[in-house]
Amino acid sequence: MALKVGANAIKNPNLQPPFNLHTTLALNFNLKPSASPSIRKTLRICRSSLVNEQQSSFTEQEKQLIDALIGIQGRGRSASPRQLIDVEQAVQVLEGQDGVGDPTSSDLIEGRWQLMFTTRPGTASPIQRTFVGVDLFSVFQEVYLRTNDPRVSNIVKFSDWIGELKVEAAASIKDGKRILFRFDRAAFSFKFLPFKVPYPVPFRLLGDEAKGWLDTTYLSHSGNLRISRGNKGTTFVLQKKTDPRQTLLAAISMGTGVREAIDEFLSLSKSESKDEPVLLEGEWQMIWSSQVETDSWLENAGNGLMGSQIVKNGQMKFLVNILPGISFSMIGNFVKSGTQTYDVTMDDAALIGGPFGYPLEMETKINMELLYNDDKIRISRGYNNILFVHLRTSDGSK
């Protein structure tokens, strides 16, 4: 189901999108390219009533799946083994729950669903793994079964101002869980053109290779979360309504409107609770900052503009992997100086190569303000008033 489009095919006119895109379509729609022509912790810190309200449509078990998805980049492409296990466990819990019975007969399955996660079956080819550019775009699935022309469509949305690619399949209901489909048409819809541009995929020539099926193994009673499994063994997690953190991370992944997304998120997450935010221990990977890195990697590393932060026992450590076997390390201390602020002094820097270290004369003093902090994501204002977004990759217990 997952439709993948190489970003370079859009950005680089020297590439040949029809071949690249079609090969990708064939792979991700469970077609054969040869037939073508070419349970984590719940949130507890800085939780606002508005954010809670947005999550109220999810059950506790559904929230556990969403928590497991937070921090996974590329809709599963870059997931760690631990993350994959967490997601699969959460999926299995929901599949064992009492979701909507006979989901294909329910109106709740109708509409546009955003793809949040997909597994990669072991049969995925090297070509499929190469096309990672789709991570820059939003991927959706539309399901409309109660019409004179029942259809399931996969959509890649490039942006609000460029448009999208839509690949459609004629659909039919086999039973309460299974939808049968046959892909039969595809087209680009560009915002700057008043007409659609057909995408030249010879579906008729593909015969049975254009067919497939999709089982819905869980459909939430709210109609906001769906788990499906395809005929190639791939698992899909789709949502109609997203967690505010997912919306923010999607903006960061696509690299557009990040500041606006942060402002909106912080506006939603202004806590009405009197609980003070706490700088949680663990390893935190920086995924975005409001300042572009300078030419000096050493300056970037020393100011926390690269790599990860490890917080433990009142100490903070900046860690940047420079080359295989060589890393930059800088250790310091932090003390709470206000309701949401910490004074951080980093003064023990070194280049590390295996068991050896070469000390560096560096010192960085930072007044860090926690703007938002939970078990998964942290938004802060740090060095030189730069905004940072970090993801928690480990709780530091090991």
C-alpha cells in the first residue's frame, strides 16, 4: 500500500521519473517490478487540557501504539529493532481488542487515512529500499466502498502548493475484514495545472500482478485509528486524527513550516497544571534547531547543535559521532535555576577514539528553558536562544 516516490525524481530533472516512480509503485503496491516496463510510558509532563482533549478519542491501548510510533522516522524505515518490537507488541494488543466488528461493513472505514507506519517485509528488494525520498512527503489512503464505483486509492502529497500523485484501484468487499482491489489508473494533480497528468502505468498488461487484498485487523470505535495487513505480509498503521506530536514531527520530517508547527504545538500544550517540568534522564537525539549549523563542526558540537544529549545523575553529555570509531564528547553539570530553566556548564571536552581520548580546551555555558517535555519529545530554548527539538531514544536505564 505504501506508495514511495524518490525525492530526486521531483527535484532533479535529469532523472527519469516514469521509470523510477513506476518501479517504486510496483514494489509498494505488491506488484512485481519485472512485470513493469521500466508499550511505552504514558505522557505525564507539561500535559495540557487541550492536548488531552485531542487525544481523548484514543483509548489507552491506542495511545500506547501512538507512543510507540513517536520518534520513528520515515514511517518505519529507520526504526530500531527495539522500536519495531514496541510497535508490533502494541499492534498485537489492539488486534486482540474488541474493535469495530466487520470493519468493511462500517462507515467508519470510509474516508482519507494518513499512513503513519508500515513494516518492510523481508522480500523487499534493494530497489525498494533505495527509494527513501517519499519520507519527505505525506502518504494517504482513501477508502470509499459505498459508491457505484468502490475504490481504494494511495496518495503521495508532495505539498499544498505542488500537488499529489494518486493511484487508484477498483475495490470490492470479500468479507468483514478483507478488501479486494485491482489497480487501474493513476494521475498527478498539480496545483499549477488546471488538468490532471496521467501517470503511464500499464495496469491492464500487468494482469494478476495488479491485484491484491487488504485485511483490516483493527478499526477503532472512534474511527480514528486503523491497522491493516496486506497480501505481502506488510502491516500498516493509519490514522484519520493525529496526535499533536505526530503533526509536529511530520513538519520537521518534511522540513516545511516547522516554526509555525512548534508555535501551534506550544500553544496547545500550555499546561494548566502546577507541576513543574523536569529534565528527564536518558539519551535525547537532536532532530531540529532554529539555527543552521556553522562551518565549524567543533563549534556546532560544543554548542549542542549536533548529535545527542545524555542526561544522567545531574550531568549532561554532548555526544557526536564524527567518523566510525571516532566521536566528540563534552560533559558538564546542570542545576535548576527557575520553574522551567536550568543553568548548564559544559567544560570537559575530548575527542574519543576507541579506548583513547584527546582532551580539548572548551567551555560552554547555557541557560536552558524547557518549553515542553514528556517521555518522548522535548522542546527547549538553549544556547544563544536557539530553539531545539529532541527525541528521547533511551530512558537511560541501561
